[in-house]
Amino acid sequence: MKLIFLIILALIIASGLAYQVHLEPGYALLTYGQLSIETSLAVLLFITLISFFGFYFFLRTLLTVKRTPKTIGQWNQKRKLTRSKKELNKGLIDSAEGHWQRSEKLLIKHAQQSETPLLNYLSAAHAAQSQDAFQRRDDYLFKAGEALPDQLHAIQLTRAKLQLAAGQLEQALATLQQLKAATPNHPIVLTLLMKTYQQLNEWDALYNLLPALKSNRKISRDEWQSVKKHTLIQLLKTPNSSSQHELDHVWASLDKKQTTHPDFLIPYATQLINSGKTDVAETCLIKGLNAQSNADLLALYMTLNIPADKKQQQLEKWQRKQTTDPTLLNALAQLCMEQEKWAPAKQYLEESLSLQPSGLTYLLLGQTHEHIEGTSEKANTYYKKGLELSLNATSLNATQNS
């Protein structure tokens, strides 16, 4: 539209000039030394105009020829970029559809010409890993680092994710430790490091990481509490000889409520018992059982290497507070049987049976009657009932699990 307007304007001006020349052609004389040229003004103007346009087009042609290689290069580069975009889209689609080999080939073929080489290389690394080609994956990540050194953190983060997904835990740990040294509070790095430590059972390292994880916005408070609890439990289960954190140091880090909770108390007391610190274990277990009735804590207390009469006295204290606990009554009966106090044992077992029949109660009652009366029909009846109850419980559990 602009060109048409200029042409029309030029024609109007030319027409006006032609009309003016027709009315008054004018006269022009040019001299140079002995040479003189005389002509009409219209001819002179025409020759001048032709010379101007000729010189203008000559310069334009010269500049166009000079810029031709650059123009061709730009055109070629644009063509390559267009093609690389097209192949990138194809490669990403193939990757999404699981055509890993074809995707990898397309992504790498035009990576150097791509406007987004990082996307090409990282997607190709993912495609290579999906084919278990870990060396090719690492090669693509290395090339991505060479092409975009300023994006090294993102590349290393991708490397760690891929290594973790591939089960290469030691390699992932090394990569993540490098990233943590560079960015100590990076939320994704901390989250991946937490998962790696968990899979490697590196509880000491995870314990040291807990303060940083607490302030990590990628981890909710509930998740952090769960990770902390699990880590502390695992540390309490770990023998002192292989743990960097002394058992007492870990125990001292617990709050008052945690020190009586079975999840923490049982592994701690077990370690104390195994290391010969029976008196400390006894104190902790009594404190825990004073706070709650728990069958697992009671079972652990029963394994303590202390006199049976001392155990019985303690259990009788609890029994006076917890008169309807069949587990406690069974434990009291077992202590009486150890001391050959058959009559009290029988009384405790009958009381337990009235509260909640169990295979163990019937078995102990059968043994008690056998010691009191010898082999008798009543003892055999208790044995039979206990066996039937145990078989029914086993069958029920098997059905529920299936």
C-alpha cells in the first residue's frame, strides 16, 4: 500500500514538472575550458535524474552483493532453527509415548542448532536412562554442561534425580553432596539428600541433616516429624559400636513424652539389655509401664535378668491399678509358675480367661493343672481349647492377609 502511494505521488510530481517544462522549456549552457554543451533545461533535468537513480541502484546492488553471504548464512541458520524446533517437538512426543530410542536420536541430532540445547540434552539423558544406557546418559549431561556452563547446577540436579531413579544411590549421594556444598539450603537438594540417606540407611547423616530439613519449605511439618521419629528409632536400634552418635546422646535428645513411648523405649531398652545395663533398662521400662499399659513393653520387662519375686512385686503394683488387663495377669501367672506357686498362678489364669480367652492362657492353665493334679482330663481339655483357639486365630489371619 505504501509503495502504491509513492508511485502515484511520483507520477503526479512528474506530470506537474512535464507540464511546466512544456510551457517553458528553459535554456542551459555548460562550459568546461573549450568544451561547451547547450541544451534545454528539461533535458538537463532528465539526464540528472537518470544519473541519480543509476548511481543509487548501483550502490544498492553493490551493498546487496556484499551482504549476500551474511544473508544466506542467516537464512540457513533460520532454516536450521526451524528444523530443530520441529525435531525437538517430535522427540518430546516420542519420549512421552515411550519411544525412547527414536526420541534420543531426534533430540541429539539437532541439539547444537537448537535454541534450547539444555532441553535437548536433558531430555536425551532421560531417554537414554530409560534404555538403561547410563554411560550415554552421563555423556549427554556432560555435553549439556559444556554447552551451558552457567546452568551447571540444574544439570547436576537432573543428574542426581536420574541416578536416584536408577537406583545408583552412591553416585546420587556424591552428586548431591557436591550440590549441597554449593547451595547448602536448596530445598530440592535437601529433599533428595533425605531420600538418599533413607535408602542407604545412613541414619547418622540423616540425623545431622534434620535441622536443615526442618526449615525446608518443600517438606511439611508432619513429614519432618515422621522422618525425625523414624531416624531416631533407627539410631536407637543401632549398636553403639557402629554409630557416630552415642546411644545416651540420642536418648537425651528426646522429649519427656518420647522417652515413655514404646516406639522409642523398646529399641533403647533392648540396646541397654544387650550391653548389660540391666538396671538402667529396668528403670526406663518401669517408667514407661507406669505411664501406660503396653504388651510389648511388658514382654521386654519380663526378659530382664532380675529375680522373679522382684518382677512379681512390680507386676502386682501394676495389677492393682489395671485389674482388667489379661496380658498382665498372664505375666503374673508365669512368674508364679517359675517360683512353683501353682495356686496363685491358677487364680491369675482363671481371672485372665474370664476377661479374654487366649491360646496362651489355656496353655498355661493346662500346665498349671498338670503340675497340681498330674496328667488329668481337665489339663487335656485346656490344652485342646488352647490349640483350637490358636488354629482359629491363625486361619483368620491368613484369610485377612489374602
